[in-house]
Amino acid sequence: MAPTSLEEPLRPISGSSKGVEWRLVFSHGTNMIGSKAWEFAMPLLLIKLSGGRLVAPAVSGIVTTTAEFLIGPSIGQWTDSVPSRMKVVSVAAAIQSLAIMLTLVVMLFSEVLDSSGTVTGESEDPVWFSGPRPTLGGGLFSTICICGVLEVLGRMASSVSVERDWVPVAFEQDGEVALARVNSRMANIDLIAEMVGPLIAGAFFSITATASDGFVLIAVLDVLSFIPQLWLLAGARRLSPALMGEHKPEEPAGEGDDSPSTKGSWRAFFSHPGGVALLSFSYALVFFTVLSSHDVVLTAFLSQVGLSPWVLSTFRALGAAAGVLGSTSFEWLADRHGARSVAGIFITIQSIAVVVAAGVLASKKSVPGIAPDWLGDTPW
């Protein structure tokens, strides 16, 4: 009887496999660092163009998150249906680039308008949410929201394709240990990008004369990051015979097969005897807060009360580092004291931190754009 992959002795990774590995990891890293820098800059851009109103980044965050939830499954199905792997990542990069550059055009256009919508060449008055032509501001804001959705979906398509297709196919023959190692390094790259991306954005804001110049540099960085990403992926494809073949589209589930229906899947989810539904709902509530270090509303709020982009980027990086520390320490502590007990302690610590942060925010004097009276300034 042939041994299974887990019973096989560990085989040394070939030189070509190592070349494929570092190309896939670094291609993912270049894409994510540029994306995280742009993600950090977006709420600052919205605060700037909306005249300091938190409603702009809040609505934008809701729109992009809703789009991820509703359209995300279709993006996954699309990546599975396209035979050419390079076509998937190339189209995703093109969509992201188009969305970023169009957002930049909207920003530059907004800066030459006064509150009446007249082109003056330079203006410090916000055109959004105020003035005699609110429809123009609404149109600009809607355009940026659409661009944000396109950028997020393009990033999702690229990540899904690389992590769920390129990596498994390239390392299937090297065994489960090699595949697990590459997946771990891809996850580490995500955490590194979460720390490095905002720091790069903060540095750009610090070295430029105006905030607009900083936004331009960040946008250019993000767009240029797609060049090494695609070049590295093309190199990985040339080195891996498995990746040279076309991706086989998955057959859609038919009525006669045994695949559960959507309704049946939800029924099984809610009726699971292990309490999966309650656990999932409770887990979602843990993150039902705007006090996360990478939340767009908190980033916009802290920018509005006077924190510099460099301080904000450092705050974001420290938040990501805390996440790395939490995940690594949890595994170590859970092995010694049990996952249930350690999870309870961690959730208690998080709850205390949220209460303290909320108390600090409540004790501060309200500033324009943060108090509920900003709702009264919105004419539509």
C-alpha cells in the first residue's frame, strides 16, 4: 500500500520550488504593502475632501464592506472559472490601478472647486455636503465609493487566486509540510504589510509639502507595485510545470448532485449541535466596534482631532504588531493552560480596553464634525 503524504519522509525542496516560493511570497507582499498604504490614506482623503466630516469615511467603509460580503463569493467563482491564471491577476491589477487613478483624479478635481462648484484653480472650501450644489459633492463622493469597491474587489480577486490556486497547485507535489510552510509565510507577509504599509504612507505625508502630494505619491506607489507583482508571478509560472498548465474551471453544482443547497447549508449551520452559530455570532460582536486600530472611522477621527499622519501610521503599525503578539502568545498559552481559559482572559482584556477607550473618548470635548450636530449640516 502506498504511503500517504503525511507518512512520506520529508523531501528536500528543489531549487525550482524555492524559486517559485520566494516569487509567490514577494509578489503577494508587494501587492499587499501598496494596498495597505492606500487603505491607510483613504479615510484621510475623505476627511480632507468632506470638510472634516466623519460621515464620509463611515459611509465609505460600510459600502466597501457590504460589497465584499455580497460580491465576494462571485469573485471567488470568477477566479475559479477563468482558465488562465495570469489573466486573473492581470485583470485584478488593472481594476485596482484604474480605481486608484480615478480616485486621484476626483481628488485633484475637487481641489480646484469652490463650494458653489465653480472651477477656481485653487480652493480650500469643501465641495461635499455643503454649499449651493450638494449634488456635485454627492456625485464626487459616490465616485470615490465606487472606486473603493473596485479596488477592494480587485485586491480580493488577486489574493484569492494566488493563495487558493497558485500556491496549492505549485506545491502539491512537495507534500503537505511544504504547502503549510508557504501558507504560513503568506500569512506573515499579510501581517508585515499591515505594519509597513501605513508607515510608508506616513513617511510620504511627512516628506511632501502638501497632503495632496502625499496622496499622489501613495497612489503611484500602489499602482507601481503591480509591476513587480506580475513580473514575479510570471517568473513563478515559468519555473513551475504545474502552473504552466491552464487552471481547470470548477463545474457548477447541478441539481442532481449531492451538494447541499444554500438553504440547506444555512439550516445545517444554525442547527449544528456544537453551537457554531452562537459562537460565530459572539465572535462577530467582539469586533463590532470602531475602536480597532485599523478601522477607517477611528483613523479619520484621530486625524480630525489633530494627530499627524506619521503618528497615525505608527499607531496602525503598533496595532498590527499587537495582533501578531496576541496570536503568537495565544498559541503558547493555550498549550499550557487550555484554549477556553486563555480565550476568556483575552476577551476580558479586550473588553476592558474597549471600555477604557470609550471612556476616554466620552470625556473629551467635542470638536466640529464629531458631535451629532454634523448631521444637521448634511443637505441630502
